[in-house]
Amino acid sequence: MDYCHSGRIRRIDEAAIHRQLDSGAIVLLGPVAVSVTGESFNLTSEEVATQLAIKLKAEKMIGFCSSQGVTTQDGTIISELFPDDAQRCIEEREADGDYNSGTVRFLRGAVRACRSGVRRSHLISYQEDGVLVQELFSRDGIGTQIVMEGAEQVRRATINDIGGILELISSLEQQGILVRRSREQLEMEIDKFTVVVRDNLTIACAALYPFPEESIGEMACVAVHTDYRSSSRGDMLLQRVAAQARQQGLKKLFVLTTHSIHWFQERGFQPAEVEMLPKRKQELYNYQRRYKILVIDL
Ligand SMILES: CC(C)(COP(=O)(O)OP(=O)(O)OC[C@H]1O[C@@H](n2cnc3c(N)ncnc32)[C@H](O)[C@@H]1OP(=O)(O)O)[C@@H](O)C(=O)NCCC(=O)NCCS
């Protein structure tokens, strides 16, 4: 097939680009490039960006598209995707006849970039002002990120994680920092848990108990292994749980805590009264423990 004047990237002059960057210049590359024989070829901007990000070993690639990000069927934006999930999204869109929208083209590039070592690719909208700032400087971002799966995985817990979770939380239970949970209880509630697993060791966990009638959720059993604290894993869990709660249509998130009041307050949680708890939880609320109730709007 004759592709006429559309082409593919064969070579990028990385040294020249690095020289410009090192001298403090900003490099802008258009989508038209020349071949060694001097002909001009049109490339897609997504391909230029992807190849460039890979070659320059960029930390991230950002794509401005017509949509704000990848959405679920009900229109909620998915804030994070692994390359395999993104690939599935591409295939779903292709099955619907969308082969060539900017979003699909960028997703293809993002999957390729991610699999070639670019840790993050952000998909955001060009239709709204200020999205770049919001994406990069807000905790949850506003669009969709395609991220590399690392040695450390953050994922929903399965029945196989129960041993790891019990090991992680048992000393905190003994110290009275976390409420005691039996193996049977964990088995029943395992689908509520998110875990951070590193080289087969469970290093952090958190659970989300939704109360859909009251549009509120409880974040509970938040624990980070002592060797892995102060590296934002607590923060990451909070982001995950908040995102899950939002996806479930919840409007608020609360925690009951005795030892980590300030940690939550520093992340925007506000003290609240027992009446604010969902009915079922109010009945169980144990005054003797003197938990502090903290709540945040999602
Ligand atoms: C609270 C907890 C989850 C934080 O995990 P983490 O991964 O260390 O958190 P981050 O890395 O995101 O944040 C670290 C910051 O929080 C501070 N911090 C940690 N625990 C804190 C606490 N209990 N109270 C106040 N601040 C705390 C750290 O000093 C650090 O501050 P810095 O950034 O100024 O150095 C972790 O300390 C933990 O597992 N605690 C025991 C269990 C618990 O209390 N759970 C909450 C009840 S559900």
C-alpha cells in the first residue's frame, strides 16, 4: 500500500535535542519530518511524542485529547490504568469503530511508551482551561494516567492476601491501634481491602466499607508496614480508597482513629460528631474506645 506522504519515525536526533535542552531551550517538534532523501513526511503527533518520550527516557508523556480521560460506562473518569487495561480500552473502542480518534491514538502511544520504560502517561482534555495544572498538582489528578506496573503493586485484595494482611496488622491490633479482626471476618470482607504488595510481602493495606444508602464510606484498617512508612504509601492508599468511593457514588469518607488523628487532618479530614455516622455504625460506635471521628468530602 502506498501511504503517500504519511510516514513512520526511523530516527530521532537525540543528541541534538539533549544539547538544546541542556542549554535551557524548549524543543518543539512538529509532525512533519524529512527522510534521508529529502522528502517530507507527515507523522502523527502521538507517534512523535511516543517515540521521543521513549528515546529521551522521559519521566512522563502528556497528551491533550478531546476527552478528559478514559471513562467507565457511567461516565466516571478512571484515574489510573495499567498498560494491559489501557490495551483493553483501545480494543473496546476499536470494536465500536473508533480507530483514529486522538484519544485512541494517544492510548496506543501511552501503552507503547509505558512498556518501553516511560513510567507515566497522562491523558487530559484540551477543551478546558487549567487541566494541566490540575492534573499535575492535585492529589488525584483530573484525567487518566497510564502507569507502569512496578515491583510494587497496589491492587484489590484476594483471598490469598489474608495471611499477609493478618501479619501486617497483628502488632497494630495488639497495641490497640487497630480493631481486632478474625481470619473469618477478613475472609468475608476481603473484597473491601486494597493492598500494597512488594516482592510477595504485604506492606500496606486499607479497607473501604460503603454505606450506599447514606452516600458515605468508611476507610478502615489503614496500615503501613513500619519499614515502609513515610514514603507516601499511606497517601497512595488514601487516594485509591477515595477514588473507589467516588466510583461507587459515595460523597463522603470517614475514619475512626485513635492514633492517627493528625495524619488524616493534614490530608483534609475534619472532626465530626457521632450523629454524622451512618445509622448502622452509630449503633456499633463504641464510646469507650474514644475514637475520633473524622470525615472528608469526596
Ligand atoms: C498512618 C499511616 C497509615 C501513615 O502511613 P505512611 O505510609 O507512613 O504515610 P505517608 O508516607 O503518606 O505520610 C508520612 C507522614 O505522616 C506522618 N505520620 C505518620 N504516622 C502519623 C500519625 N500516626 N499521626 C500523625 N502523623 C503521622 C509522618 O511523620 C510523615 O510526615 P512527614 O511527611 O512530615 O515526614 C501509618 O503510620 C500507619 O500504618 N499507622 C498505624 C496504623 C494506623 O494508625 N492507622 C489509622 C487508623 S485506621
